[in-house]
Amino acid sequence: MTIYDHIQQLRAELSASCDAKEIQRIEAQLKAALIEQALLEKAFDAWFPDLE
């Protein structure tokens, strides 16, 4: 699964959840996934600066 797909899945789970503890768990996972995606994009941009 790609990081994009993982983020989309977490967002879908978040929108369907009603349990406060589950929402906190999903939000934490989503935050971590978004940070990972940002780091990957930053690394990609460093390798291919002409594509910006």
C-alpha cells in the first residue's frame, strides 16, 4: 500500500468512527503518515529539483 492510499484509508476510518479512543488512535496514525509523506516529498524534491 502506498503512503497516499494509507492516508486515504485513515481518513475514511476517521470519518466513520464514533469512539473517542479510536478517533485519537486514528488521528495519531494519520499525523504520522502525513509527516512521513512530507519527508518523502522533501527527499524527492531534493533529488529532482528541476521538477518543481
